[in-house]
Amino acid sequence: MNSTAAVADVESKTVTFAGTTYAIQDLGEDTFTVLVKGVPVGRIVYTFGAANGVPEGDAASEDTLYAIAEAWFGATIE
């Protein structure tokens, strides 16, 4: 697991983690696509009270997407 914390910017719909800025695009209720430079790298989902990351390909690991999901849903779900 990476020691740097992911930081969500809800206004710009981004999460910065380990020097990379990920764009967050809404897919549906509590489901989002995560993109790097316009290319999808995975999805984040909030279900049953837990944030989850699902990679698409090998551009981002499950651990990275989990950190992004935790930051994003921590900033958007009260």
C-alpha cells in the first residue's frame, strides 16, 4: 500500500494520489469511472457502506483504486 494519502477535490471532480491526478466521472448512483488523461483505468463503487475499486486493465492497481475510492466517497458521502 502506498504511504501517501489520496486527496479528493470534489469541485474539480478529481482525486490526486501518488503524483497522479485521476478524473472522476459519474456513471450512476455511487458508481464512477476513474480516468487518467481521458483514458478509463477503473471504477469506484460505494456499496453496503464500503468503498471499492475495480481496475480495468493494468494502468491502476486495486490498491490505488481503493485509495481513490476512500478519498472520493469520504469527501462526498456524509
